[in-house]
Amino acid sequence: ITLSTLCSMLINRNLPKIELSDQPFSDSYCQSKIEDVCTKLGITKDEAKHFVVNGKLSNSTYSTEGDPLKIGLKNGELKDLSEASEIYNISNDNKPQIKFFITYLK
């Protein structure tokens, strides 16, 4: 029943809700979402865990490893982004941004 329900949700575009946070979600919050799914679908907690997913995402906008970002100037010259722009601060983009997420039924 779990796979069938998940497939029909995708086909009918009834997608789960996604919440993002700077802090990890508490175990009690995750358990409350699992209990909500149990009530809505009439399934066990083990089955409901397939409908509630939580984890962590990280995104690094710029990596100093590899080829540098270059900007094409009007005269055809290529210049490193850090040299070409006074506004662009490469040190801010070196740190990966970490967000925590939880998905559950609407």
C-alpha cells in the first residue's frame, strides 16, 4: 500500500510539504509528523516513516579548487572574478551553506 500511495501522489501531483530550517528538527516534531501520517492514512508507524523524511542539505556556491571563475571584458580579455569585481567577495562563498529539511504529507 505504501508504494501504491506514493506513486499515486506523484502522478496526481499531490507532493509532500517541505520545510527548511537552519537548525535540525527535533525528534518529537518528526514523531508528531509520523503520527499525523498514521492517522491520515490508517497505517503503522513503520509504514509512515516512508512518508516523513528528514535530513540535511549543503550547498557550496564557489569552490576554490579547480578552474577559477572568469569574466569576459569588452576588450576580449578574461579576468578572474575576484580581480574584476570590487563587490564580489570570494571568502563569503567558500563556506558551504547547510540547511535541514523535513518532508511530510500536507
